[in-house]
Amino acid sequence: MDVSQYLDMFIEESKEHLQACSEQLLALENDPDDLAIVNEVFRAAHTLKGMSATMGYEDIADLTHKMENVLDAIRNSKINVTTEILDVVFEAVDDLELMVQDIESGGDGKKDVSKLVDTLNRIEAGQPLDLAEDSVSATTEEALIEVVTSTGVQYDEFELTVISQSAEQGFNALEITVTLREDCLLKVARVFMTFEILEKSGEVIKTVPTVEQLENEDFDQKFTIVLLTQEDAEDLKAKVMKVSEIEDVKITHITDEYVQKYKQAAINENEAPPEVIETTIVPVANVTPIEKVSKEAIKTKKSASSNSNKTIRVNIDRLDILMNLFEELVIDRGRLQSIASELHNPELNESVERMTRVSGDLQNIILNMRMVPVETVFNRFPKMVRQLARDLNKKIDLEIVGAETELDRTVIDEIGDPLVHLIRNALDHGIEMPEERIAKGKPEVGTVTLRAYHSGNHVFIELEDDGAGVNRERVVGKAIEKGIISPEAADSLTNKQVAELILASGFSTAASITDVSGRGVGLDVVKNTIESLGGHISIDSTEGKGSLFQVQLPLTLSIISVMLVELDQEIYAIPLSSIIETAIIQKSDILNAHNQPVIDFRGTIVPLVDLKDIFEMKNRSNEEDEFQSIVIVRKGESLAGLVVDSFIGQQEIVLKSLGEYLQSVFAISGATILGNGQVALIVDCNALIK
């Protein structure tokens, strides 16, 4: 069977299961006695193991199997949960993530994890982690024993555990051996029909021969299906016998008592496996409660199945293609609007208005399809915080708020690394050591809160800590030392301006270089990345109480609303997200401060930036004209007035890249094609405000 077509699905689902493992392991560390959490991790690991084995990635399947053995020992109370054991399991999850990433990048997913496997084997055997490898060889061999029942079906330890646990929940394990007639021509069709009947009655956990062999007709006249079900064996036999060209159906009941004896027989080579009794299923005690539970479970399963059928996985590349096609439609829509306004044809105007409404709805649908919860980024941080806190010998509690907030996929892909830098900074520089916090009258455990929320056409991501805050004296001293500010300017800076000095390139207050910080690389990268996304970062800090980093991001980067303006008969676009308002002022209102033209904008001194000077245009503004058109833009709390020739109006435009050769053009973030076919450059307001 060709499984390459399922590779993308395997990678995505593997990431989801590994993320679930990480989240549940963190929860288990906080509540070591909750076996329900262990079961959740076990289920995620088991699913990953089965998927990996099916896809042929044996290294992932083997490592996951070893991890399952440890989890099984925990939930069977053979070993107790400790931080040291969880460290090893986390290491296994990390290695599995690396193996999946290798597959995603075109590799084979192989990795040498022999030392980790030995450690997992020692944990499973209940032995100290520092024992020599040869001291556990016997136990390791016992754990790897696979045995064959008298019916000819081979089970490993994990499959026996599944059968045993299913019995506890009122399910029966049945070996259903189907014999086809000698003259059966379409054996695969009979296998398929048998599967279709049995899968409606329970869960198939094993087949002999394998599914692939069955699909290739690589078997004689018999095949066996191991089914977990609550249905009566005779009823199942009657259903299967209705399939044509089936000669006989033999059902064997694998009881829990047999499983326990069977495990013991596997360990003792001199003891023969107990006899398996062919039987119909005898009703267990308390039948009525089990029936009630099973009906509720069936309803829940049907409901879940119904909901899952309403969602599908779509490759992001397909959405990108759809978005590109729609962008072309937006350009043509603008062209039609331009033509309609020139011809003044009522019918054409009506058709264009209808097209505008429909395409607007279509635009919203496409943009919503690309929206992804920031949870996909936030989910990786709890494990990272746990490890960093251990490395720094600090006690830190991470709180996540608003993880369901949605953001465009293109922004999601870029925001992960900046947030990693911010969190590492908060843990290393913000949160104090436990003894220092106690001395200050603070709780021993520091709190870092990561929250996200919508506001207008923006998403805000905030990182807040209750740590030491920004030390003004220390930051100013470092800034002066590195030449970022002059000693004279230091005294006039507000606390907020001082806090934002840490965003300067190469700035670091770390006393020494460590794996976490001190290299002068980090927050300047955060600032540059966020601004390249059309966003902004600000810092509020109170010394001794903590800091708040606020990141403002646009909802989407593909289609944006702009104000079109004219400069020397050329059209430029200024994003509406940066504009506060437009104004026409008298030239007599323009003042000078420090050789910089400024205006008084409602009590605030706002510097003016002449875009013709920025873009080195030859034709100057008409000196005789006593009025000046101004666009007031904002970057955080900083304002600027952009001087233009005239306003054209608002429009939705498609953001196009300038290409590799024009990436460094100052104050231009991209371009767009207008309805008349003319190219308009998009002004980068963030680059103009320093």
C-alpha cells in the first residue's frame, strides 16, 4: 500500500499528538497521582506509535513503544511519578519532535536514541537511573518478549495491556477467524465486507495477516481479526456469515484471566500458555449500568463523528493559491469600479456594486479560512518555561490567557521566535531567584502571564511578569556605555523610554554570557521582526514590581486598507492602520524646533516629514500655495505628519512584494496594482518614525 499520499497528514497529526503529550506531562508533574492524565499521554503515544509503524518509521514507533512501557508502569502503580522520570519522558518527546521535523524536511526520521531507550528500560524495570547498562539486560529482554496464543495470533505486551484494560471497561476481546471457500474469486472484496461489518460493532486492534497483506491477497483462505466489542459473539458470527463465499467463522474469546496467565507464561519459558476456550460471550455482572454507559458512549461518539465530518485539513499552499487568485480578482474589481465611474452607466454601476458586495463576502471567508488560533504558537511555551526555570534554578508559573484568539497564518508563522526571545528575557532578567523574591516579600514562585486579544483590526499579545522590572540606573548606564544615548539626554528620558532602550541592537544587561542570554542578540530581533510584520512593540515597567511587553500586530498581511495620496503626480498608499487622521493646515502654522518643521496637533508637538524629500523627488511643492495636506501617522505613542500633495481616497489593495532585488528600499514596504493598471508604492510608516 502506498502511504506517501498520507505523509502531510502524518506530520500534522504527529505534531498534534506530541503537543498533547507535552501538555499532559506538564499537568502530570503538577498532579502526579492523577492516572487519568497518564492515560491521556498513553493514548496520544499509542496513536503516534501506530501511525509511525503504518508509515514505516520504525525508529519513532520503537521509541514511542518504550515511552508507552514507562507510562504503563506508572498507571499500574509499578513506579511513582518523579521529576527525574518526567525529565526522561520529556527528552523522549523532544527526540520524537526532532524525528518528525526531520521527516518534514525530507529525511528518514532516524535518530540514535539507544542511550535514551536504555534509560527508559531502567525506569520501566523500577531500577535507579544511574545503574550500569548491563544490570538491566535481563529485564529488558523480558519486556521485549512477544508470544503466540494457541490460536496462532501473536501479541506484544502493549496489545495485551489494551485487551486487559478494555475488559475493565466492559468490552470483550474476540479473535474472529474467517475461512473463505476454496472457489472464492474476490478474496479482497470478502475481507473488505467483513471489516465493514465488524468495524460497526467495535474496534479492530489487530489482523493476521497484516492489513497490507490482506489488501494484496497475500494469504490463503483464512484471516483473523481481533475485535474489541460489547456485542454478542453469536450475533457477530451471524452477521459475518451473511457475506457470500464465506465457509466458516470461528470466534475465540480472549478473557482478562487468560491475559494475566498468558503474561506470566511468557516470562517463564518452561510454562505453557493456558488453554484458550472457544465460547460465546457470557454477560458480566451489572449488565444494565454497562448498557446505559455504552448507549451514552455511542451517542457521544456519533456526535463527535458528526462534528469531525464538518472539518477537513487543507494544505496552506492551497489557501495561498486561493488567496493569490482572489488578489487578482480584487485588482480587476478596482479596474471595473474605475471604468464604471467614468462611463456613468446605471446598469454597469449596479453590477459592479453587486460584485463588490459578493467579493467582499468572499474576501472575509478566505481570510477567515487562513485564521489560526495563537494557541498553535503558545502551546510550545509551557514545556520551554519548565526547562528554562530548571536551568536557572527559579520557580516560575506560566499563565496563558486568550489562546483561542485568531491571527493570519502568515503572521503566526513569523511571531513564534520573537515570543521565545521575550519569554527567555522575562525568565532570565525579569523573575528573581526564589530567595530574593522571599526577601522582597513576594511569593517564592514568579508569575509570567502570556495573553492575546483582539482590538479593532489588530491583535495584541502581551507578556507580563511580576519580577524585578527594568532597573533605570543600570539600563541608562549600559546605554551610555554602548553609545546608544548621550549622558546629557539620559536625564530627560521617561521611565517608558528607558525601558524601551533594551530593544536597541546589541543591548544586554547580563553580567555574563550564558545559554539563555548575554550575547546582545534578542530583543532587537524581536523589534525588527514585529515591525516587518507591520506591528509595534512597547514596554511598560515598574522597578521592583514587574514589566509588561505589548505587541500589536495586524490581523492579516495580504489585503489591507490604505489611504491613496498623490506625490508629484505619482500615487502612494499609506496603511490605514497607521493613520490617526488627515488634515489640511496653513503653512503659517508650521513651526521649527531643533531644525525640524513641526506642528501643534491638539496640544502635541508633531514633527513633519516631507515625503518628497524622503523619496528624492525633483519637483518641490508649490511655495505660493498657503495650504498643506498632512497625514498624521502613529507608531506606538510616537506621532509624525507626512506631507503630501493631495488625498485621493481610501481603497482596499493587495500587498505585493518588491522582490529580492528591492528589499532594502527605505520607507517602502511593498507595492500594489491599482484599478487603472498603475503601480502604487506602499509607504512604511514605521521606518519614518524614529
